[in-house]
Amino acid sequence: MNRNSQKALELLKEGNARFVSGNLAPKDHYDEDRQRLSQGQHPFAVVLCCSDSRVVPEILFDQKLGDLFVIRNAGNVVDDDVLGSIEYAVEHLESPLVIVLGHSDCGAVTATCQGGELPGHIVEIAKRIKPSIDEGCCINDNARRHAERMTQLIKNDPIVEHTNAKVVAGFYDIATGMVEWQ
């Protein structure tokens, strides 16, 4: 892990510890942050996570506006649009770290595990999750496995490789607030 990606990961770990303890850093400088960010962005990490309303990276990592480049979709699945967004962040914004953040009680993983006919475009999400599913495992184990598989897909992207961005998986426990690093 390069020095910048190691520092970025440490910032996320420290922020999550503050979140879990309830000792969040003050964020009462939004006016100043907006002014500073109007000149450009330099997020220190990219976070691919689920759209679940209980999973908000800026809060659970206790970060400010502009610190994270967040990509959200149901099931934190990787497709061409997600890869393009990640490539933009690591190549043009020079973000040294990419996190794939799975989480407990994931509805997209649950729906995929339950099988059956899924309506509309939800079936497309399930198709991307299905290869990660072990029918004998619990939902949370399958969600961890899925985050790891998505991490590997991102690691294999030529632009991500070219930039030497570090790609790691994490798993957020909604009940405890803790992120476990895989």
C-alpha cells in the first residue's frame, strides 16, 4: 500500500472509531468548506457502497464535504458506469484509495439469496450479485463475499492498476456502527 493510500485508510479507521464512540469531529464550517470546494475537489478516498439509507459513508467515517468520492447503488455492484466513476476519481482526482463497503442486512443480497422472480431492473442487480452467493451462508457472509468479489473486479481494472490506487473491502455492521476491514 502506498503512503497516501495508507494515510487515507488510517483517516477512515479513525473516523469510524469516532462515529462508533459518538465523539464526532465538529462540522460547523460548511460555508468555508463550500467556498474551498468551489475551486475543485480532491477526495482522499473513493467509496463504493450500497444505496441503503442506513449506510452513509461521510457520517460513518466522520468526514467532511469533499473528503470522499462516493458511488452508491443497490448492492454496491460494479458495472461499466461504476468503473468509469472510479477511474475518474483515481485518474483525474488522484484519489489513492478505493473502498468497497458491504453492510449487514443488505436488502439486495437478501433478495438475491431468496431467489424467485424479481421485478423490473432489480433482476439486473441480482445477476451481478448472484456469483457471490453461497446458498449455505447467512446474508451477512454473502454480503462480505460480494464486497470482496467487487473489490477484485475493481483491482483488475487497467486504469486502477495504472494509478496504483489501493482497493480494499470493508464491511459495515449497521447495529454496532463498526467497519471491519477485509
